Amino acid sequence: LFKDGLRSVVGTKIEGQDLKAFGLEDKTRVVLKLYQGETLFTAVEIGSVQKPVGEYGEGDTFVRLVDSPIAYRVIGKDLRRPFEEGIKGLREKKVFDFESDDVSKVVIKNPKAEEVESREIVLAAVEKPVSEQKTEGKEQGEEGEKEKKKEKDWKIEKPEGYKAGDIKSFVSSIAHIWAQEYVDSLPEGVATGEESVRVELTLDDGRHVGFIVSEVKDDNGYLKVDEVDGFAKISKWTRESIVKGIGDLRDKKVFGVRQEDIQSVRLTHNGKTIAIVRSEKGYRATEPANFPLGKSQVEALLRDIEQFQVAKFLSAQAVKQGGTGLDNPVTTVTVTTKDGGTKTLRIGKEVEGEKGNFYASVSGYPDVMTVQSWMADRFKKEPKDFRNKVVFDFSAQDIVDIEVVHKDETLKLVKMTNAEGKDVFKALSPKETTDLKEDKVQSMTSSLANLSVKSFADDKKPGIAGKPETVVTVKTKEGAVHRLKIASEKKDGDPYAETDTERDFKGTVFLLNQYQVRNFVKHLADLQ
């Protein structure tokens, strides 16, 4: 309040009988005094707040300097709010005064944890090697320039044998606990005793911070911080973000591979299998044999494998009756890495009473796990989902010749080098001209290079374009010829098409997006 200053454009002279109306009488006013050392610098009295119509917004507050006869109206600010709860209302709602990167060790003690491994967990920070540090140099802080904090990795020291997951986010949740309010005593039925969860932190500067977390009551929990009076009331969600077991803190990326290290994948869903191996030219399918793979679809699968993570690791007691379905899985994914390592993911039945969560297992892990539907859906795929849909394998820059044969006109374009040494296209048919709009020609070449199948027409036999409405022929700088026959027959405005030059599409009929087609099926007049 003193830092930002008070401004008012409305001042009123008041006398004794006016004090009550302005909220400035002794029993209602709030007096704030600002000192410089031991010397009083200024003092202000805060009176009543006049709320706007409908009670929305902060309202206006009446104030005056101590002993001044003038009361001022401060527009749009409720200056009484910070003092309504007394001294507790002035306490910092952020419970701790440190940040997550100040923490070097965390100990979680939960005597009542169902899993023995979760009854005491020790997490330790390790400074990243210099070669991996991204934070170097200095940064400006409130107390001037200081060295940037070194980046840290986290490990699970206890229990042994667990790879750490996203510990950084967990520590951040602790550092940024906000209290809804502070209370002097706990509600009836709530305790913070020896059986409660206790968290102990060690900071980089050697300080130790500890606190106890109560159980939840009425959607709230309570924290008792060591050597701090009272209790911090927190939401149920906040409590859940800081009370964690080993299953929450361990690494949930169960494949543990990078996509570039994957040598092969075998995916079976609903009894349909596709097997993919990495080859010198990219990827090839071994089952179904010689199946035409789409590069983007395969690379998306490899990314999904790298990023795949389970939701929970379940104890034996947590597996519900009725079975997991893992003995006859709906989906199976086997991943083999370049070093010969293999892991298999199985996804089974939906967890009873937990819609959108499915049982899962991964070879090498003794645990039963759960996976959320949005993650499991990434592997609900059949061979057709990996089929190549990009018609041509050239780039726009490779094109040197385009011919578009219409019933009423043949458009022929060839690439040439102009007087400025720039590669451009000129028309040879229906007449020779260089008067072409460059952006429209670029749209043609780009659309051809990126042409993709909208869907395959399995109900149509090859030859539907025997008398095509349009034939597009492209020659590339390597001398290859690529041809597309577009039929007059359409489905919802999208034309059927086929090709006799593209290996992955020979013998098939497919639909093209009508808007893509319009970008390259042009007459000369369209380019001028």
C-alpha cells in the first residue's frame, strides 16, 4: 500500500458526526503507520469500503491521513481486505520460502503406507555433469546479480533398485504449497501424530525443513511445519500432490528406450498384427510381408513407444477380483532395440470401477500396472493404420516438367533458368509463355509433392479411371516419370484416382481430397 502509493480524485471535509458514515470512527478504522527507523514517517486511516452495485469488483475505500479533516475516496481498491482476518490474514500464503532448485534431499516417512517400500523413501539430488548443464552464468535477483543454480538430476536412494521418475515436479509441488488459510488448531477428528505422513527436506544451504501432513477431512488436509505456530489448511488436491508412494515417484516410462535405438516393433491389436523393422532405406514391414508403410505413421509409433508411460504400479492387493485380462491381452507391443534387448507390453481389461484405466504388464517388471485410455489408444492400431498415403516420393524442388491433360486443354510446364539465374517455370502448351504467377506455380508443385490419399476405395476395381477426366504427369530431375489418373466419378465431391507408376499404389483405387486436387489441376488461365 505504501510502496504503490494512494491516489484519489475525490476529497471530502468531514467532522465528528461524519466519522461513522465513512468508517473512520475508532472502533472500525484500521490505522497503518510507516516508520523510518524509530521515526514515524506517515500514517493513514482506512475506513469503510463501498461495494459496487451487484457486489462485483473490489469497490472504493475511504481513507484519510491521521488527524486530517479530509477523507479521500480511493477508487477501485478494497484496502480493508488484507486486515479482515487479523494477523493470520497477513501471513504469506506460500508456506515455504525456498524454491524447488534449492532442495538437495527429500525424505518421506509414511508408517501406514500399504506398500512396505513406500514407508520410507529417500530422494537425493545430483548435480548434472558440466557437459549437460544448460544454466550457466549469472542472473539478476532481488539482492543483485548471483550465480545461476546448477541443474540437478534426482535419484531414489531408498528403497534400492528403482529408477527415478519426474522427481523435479514432485519437489516443485512441495516448494509451491499454498495455504488456503492458517488455523490455530485442527478440526475434530484430524491429527498430525506419529502415524501421519512426515516429509523432511535438506536445502543446499544446509537448512532442514520438516512438516507433517494430516489425513483428509471435508476435502482438506492440514500441514504442521516444524517450529512454526499453527497449521496450514490445504486442499485435498494439494495433499495428493505431496503424499506420494514409490509407485508415484519411480520412472513410469517402462520401455526405457529412445526412438532412434528401436530396431523393430511387433504390434498386435484385436488379433491383427503388423511387424516393422528398421532398414537402410527407412522401414519395411515383415508382417504383412511387403506391406507399404507410411514413414510418418511409423515414426509416430516410435515416438509413442519412447514416450509411453503407465499411470500406476499396483500392489498384489490392489489388483481387483475378476482378473486383469493380461493372459489374453487386447493389445501386445514387442519392442527390440539395436543392442538386442526386448520388452513386451500387454494391455488387458478395463479396471473394474475405474473407467478409462486398463491393466497392463511389461516384461522385466514383476508389477501389474494400469494405463490410461488416452495412452493405450496410441497402440489400438491395425496394419491399415500404417499404410503409406503419400502418393509421390519426390520434393517440389525435384520437379522439372508438369503436364495436366484436360478434355479441353493440355497444360505443359517446364523448368528453365531465367536471365537472373533463377529457376522458374514456363508454359509450352496450350501456348508458350513465361507470364506465370510464381506463387500459383509454387502452389502446384508443393501440392503435388505433398499429395496424400484421403482413403482407399476397397469397393472399387482398378480401371475406374480408364477414361480419366484428368491425367497429371510429373517428371523429376532424375528422369523419373510419375503419373496420376483422376476419374470423373466422385464421392462427396472428392474424386477417385489411381496411378500406374507408384509402386505402393499400383492396383488400388483411392480418394483424393478435392481441395488438394484443385491446387494442381490447373488451366493456363489459372496461372496468369
